[in-house]
Amino acid sequence: MNGMAEKQNGDSFRLKDTLKIGKQYSTDDIARILQKHPNALSQTGVFHGAGSDCFVIFVTLNKEKDKTPYQDHFFEPSSLLFWEGQTKMRIAEDSFDKGYDCHAFVREFSRMPYTYYGRAVPIRQHRNNPGIPSQFVLYLPDYDDYKHVLLGASVNTTEEYFAGATEKQTIQTVRTKQADYRKNVIALWHGQCAVTGVDETSWLIASHIKPWRESTSQERTDPKNSLLLSPNYDKLFDRGVISFNPSNGKIILPESMSHIFWRNLDRLGIDDEKTLAFIPDGTEKYLEYHKELVFGFTPSADFDADELVAEMLQSV
């Protein structure tokens, strides 16, 4: 399902149909809709009822001191939530794998009612061993639509459509912005790959450091939010297989990967001696974001770093 609320008589549909985005609800309210006893929901951060087509996460942003290690938080744009799962039970991981809808309820402090944010769709995840919470970057599509309505804008969440513009005008506007972005990125990086120095610009890719979907409108067109990269580096960087240190530009590689993976990286000419040619002022914050929230995470689509590198070698 992955956020589609397909079953018209299911829990996911009832939650989305009954509750209002941005409104506050108690666990009693939520339990009533799910037809469960409130106690079943009040003592857990994740709930999935037997036979349900969805699961629910309860997030408290400001935890009581020393009560929990979880570091959940929103980041810009605010329709993205960084959320840490359970340390022992793997309800969220299992439920995401099975395609169940996830609904998010968030509050600032304990003993407050929860605000309903609608469905939460994983766009990246970092699964840790039991005892260490897995980490998820969750996109909140219903809240994103709600936020745009509040601002009086189109509910189209790509922010690429403009009020009153025809489809042809919209496509032209987007192409112009993309062309301007690429031109500014090439100028910023002096027409050379930020790592290899390759200067055939037609081969190089203007890659967003903070992913496009997670960037604000200003960040999407900010050339400081870019690396100009050769295709191999662009693909590995985009997928979070590699990153770069925000302070000195030194490449960051996974700590534990198979021998074949390391051998293939070497065949691609990628090793731990690589460094960015320089770091433009203003780029550090984007590199920090990538290192903390993209590097080491797995995109929501099935993806294996070893397989990606092997696939890249086939085209060399």
C-alpha cells in the first residue's frame, strides 16, 4: 500500500477519512477509531493491530530527560520527519516491508495530545542491529498538501507548478530553472569534477547535496547545494554510498562492506585518498546534512550497495 490507503473498510482509510490533518487527538480518540482499548496504544511508540492494514507511530519531540535515547525531529521542509524506531521489537521495519500504511501522530511534550500528520512514507532508512534503533527519513504527503493549502498555494507538492500557468509554460519554467542551476553549478566548480578534475562539462552532473525532494525552494536552486561530479561519483553520492567530510572534503566510505565491494570501488578508481578540490563557502551545511541523513541510509526502493557498484562496473 505504501501510503495509498487502499482498503475502503480498513484502519488506514478510517484514520485518513475521520481525522483532520493538523488537529489534536488523544490516544483515546485514536483507539476508538482503531476499535482498540486505549491501554493498547498508550504504552508504545509503535502500534500495529492484528489484521490491520496499517500501523501508527506516536512521536514525542521533546523527551523527558534520560527517559529515551530517541532523537526524533522535523527538518526543513517541515513535511519531513527524522524518526528512530524501536530498539528491540521491529514493528515498523516489518510493517514497512509488508507495504502497510504508516500514520504519524506527533506532540511536543509528553502528557500533551498528539497532532495528526497523516500518512508517513519512508524515503530512506538505516537499519541497525537489535538494541540500536533503526533510523528513517519519512515524507508526510498529507501534511505537505495541508501546508500548501494553508499557504494558499497549489496542493501539488513538487512546487514546480505555478498558479495560472499552462502545462507548456510550467515545463518551460522548470527547464529554465534547471538550466540556470546547472550553469551556476558549473561556474561555482570552475567547470571541473569536484573530485577528479575532469573538465569535459558535458560528462559532468550537477548533483544536489541535500536531495531535491528534501530541499526548500531556495535550496533547490542554490548552487552551494551542489557538487559537480563525474557519473560514477554522482551515482554513489546520490545513493548515499559515499559522502564527503564537511570540514576538509575528504571522502567518507562505508566502514563495513564486503571484500568484493571494496575491490569494485578500487576498479572504479574510488579510494579513501580522494578529496574535494575545495569547499565553497555555504556548502558545508549541505555536506553536513548529506553525511548525517543520506550517507549510509538505504533509499526506499530496494537497493544494495554491492549490487550498485557491480552494476556500475558493467558499463565501464
